[in-house]
Amino acid sequence: MSQATRPAAPTALTPDERRITLVIAAVQFINILDFMMVMPLGPDFARALGIPAAHIGYIGGSYTAAAAVAGLIGSMLLDRFDRRRALAVAMAGLIVSTALGGLAWDFPSLLAARVLAGLFGGPAVAVAIATLTDQVAPQRRGQAMGAVMSAFSLSAIAGVPVGLELALYGGWRLPFFAVAAAGLVVAVAAIAILPPQRGHLAAGAGAGVKTGAWVRMTALLSRRKVWLAYATVALVQVQQFMIVPNIAAYVQGNLGFPRDHLSLVYMTGGALSFFASRWAGRLVDRHGSSAITFAATVGLSVVIFTAFIGYRPWMPVLGLFPFFMTFVGVRMVANGAAFSRVPDPQERAGFMALVSAVQHLSSAFGAFLSAEILTNAPDGRLEHVSTMATVSIAIGLAIPLLTLWLERATRPAATLSPAPMVTDTVLDGAGQSR
């Protein structure tokens, strides 16, 4: 590989970059936990509220569909505001709507609370990642993204298991209130620690960027690399969210895994994913996104096939499902690094909001699709699981190819970043999901 295309050797995050990364990781922890905890609790609130287990996907899908709508609106508005202020508003809305979820009394009221949470959660993710990308140099964004995406792992290690245990002792409502309280603490800390984030406003003014929301969005959508990013996001989320909402119901109803031990699945998977994501960030900075995406997609496909199609009674649940979370986390780091190089600084929040919209809309589609495929047997088992898994694997096969095309399309764009770079070297590593 020539010097013109070889990624620069990764360097350590600076103290300021590390501080920003930790703050954004804490914000992401709450965002991810707010979404992730609902799926494992599905069988609990389904019994309490009389919801069929096969319809749990609709609860997850309602959140992601609402986040998609919010992302479409945010793509035209978020880059016009100080990122810190926008983050404060989004987090406040997420905290309130999460608490409302704990007050739900039937299926429609829980659905409404999750829709409201999605309307704020989607923009919160977009603003957080845009802030990170603004503040971290391109050659170190893989490391930063690995640290931020470890929030996914930490939510599985600590958040989801604690939520499951709280539900055992205090009912399914208690985890909603606990996440809302934790979110309040993190939001206050983030606003206190983060400085004003207005550099993108100056960059846009200096470049003479038009301020019309429609003009900005149509300019984004005129680029091939943007569509490649959106297509990659869409397939990633559809594949994953055909599986994610149904793991808890499947391992309990089909595999006979005890409810009391369900937290071990998420704790083990989160621990593996935490270390794998940090390691993956360095690998992305060194080898690029496409190679890591290919490896993670192969691993994920093997796990899905083994767990849902070729499962045998002698196979341990704790030896399979944690690796699903691990490969998902690794691929999120690799894809996020590739996405971070697509937009210019003054349009990052808008781009990320559109990515969030596509991401959540695709997640909703995947969850709804699995809910349409699956049915409940009289004994509580999920039927047609192998069909769901086959479709998921087939969708995932195109992801490495799309990531390769995206990485090639964005290599020249590295020179557009305002952050310091290595002279005469095109950097393959970058920031996070957009």
C-alpha cells in the first residue's frame, strides 16, 4: 500500500479530546440504555399489560420510527444552534419521556411514551456524535469512537442487567424511573463540562454557506458518498433489529433460559463488547473501516445462523448470544469511523440527524418486519424464527461492500477536516455513525 493511501499510525487522544470523549460517552450511555433496556424487559411488561410477545417489536419500532421523524426535522435545524444547547434540550425531553414510560397503564400509553422518547433520543444522538467529530482529529477518531461506542457495551454490562434485576424486585416500571434519574445526572454534568460548541457556526459563515434549511439538505443529498452512508446505515440497522427485540423472548420461550439469569446474557455480552470496541477503534485507525466491517459481519452472520437456525440443545446460551453483541459493537465502531468523514464541519449535525433518521427508520422497519414474520405458539414459543434469521443474514451480506465503496469515496474528503492531520497521508480512520 502506498503512502498516499496508507492510514497514519494512530496516536493517543489529547487531554481535551479525552475529556470530550468521556462526556459524550456518558451521554451515549444514557441514550443507548434508554433504548436497550426496553427489549429485555419486553416479556415482563408484555405479561403485565397483556401484550403478545410476538408484538414486542412494535414497542421498539415505535421509538425508532419517532426518532427517524425527529432526525428528518433535525437535519434541517440542528446545525443552526450551539451544539451544547441543542444537546441540553434533547436530553431533557428524553429524561421526561422515559419517566412517562414507567407510568404507562396499557399498550397504547406505553407506545405513546416510547414515541415521545424517540422524538428526543434521535436528535440527542446526532448532536452528541457531531460534537465528538468536531473536537477530535481525524487520525484519532477511531479511538474516540471506540470509547464512545463502549457505552453500548457498558449499558449491557451494567445498565441492562441492573434494570432486569430492578424489574425482578420492584416491577417493570422501576427501570424506567431509574434510567430517567441517571439521565438527569449525566445531562447536568455534560452541560457543566462541555464548553459552548459554536465552531461549526463560524465555519459555515466563513464559507459563505447558505442558511436555508432546504438548501442545506438538498446539498447533502446531491452527493454520492452521502447516499452510500445512508444505504450502509439502513442495511446495518435492518439486519440487527430483526434480531435485537426478540432475543429475550426467544431465549426464554424457545431455549428455556431462566428469566432470573437473563441479565447474565447482557452482562457477558457487554463485557466482551466493551473490550472488543476499544480494540476495534485502534484497528480501524490502523487498517480502515471496510476490513473491520467485513470481519464483524462474517462473525455476526455465523452467530445468527448458529443461534436461530442451527441451534442444538447442547449449545450454551451464554456461549452464543454475547457474541452477537460483540460483533454488533465492533461493526458500529468501524461504520461510525467511515461515516464521520462524509460531511463538512458546518453540516455535521444535519448530516448526523439524517443518519439518525435513516438509522431509526431502518431499525423500526427491521423490528416491524420481524414482528410480522414471527408468531406465538400456544406454549409461548416464537415460531418462524429460522425465516427471520435467514432474512437478517441475507441483508447483512451487502454491508461490507457498501462500506468499502464508502471508504473509497471519502478518502479525499479527509483533507477537508479542520482538525490537524498527517501531511501527505490520507487517513482511513475516523469518527462515528452518521
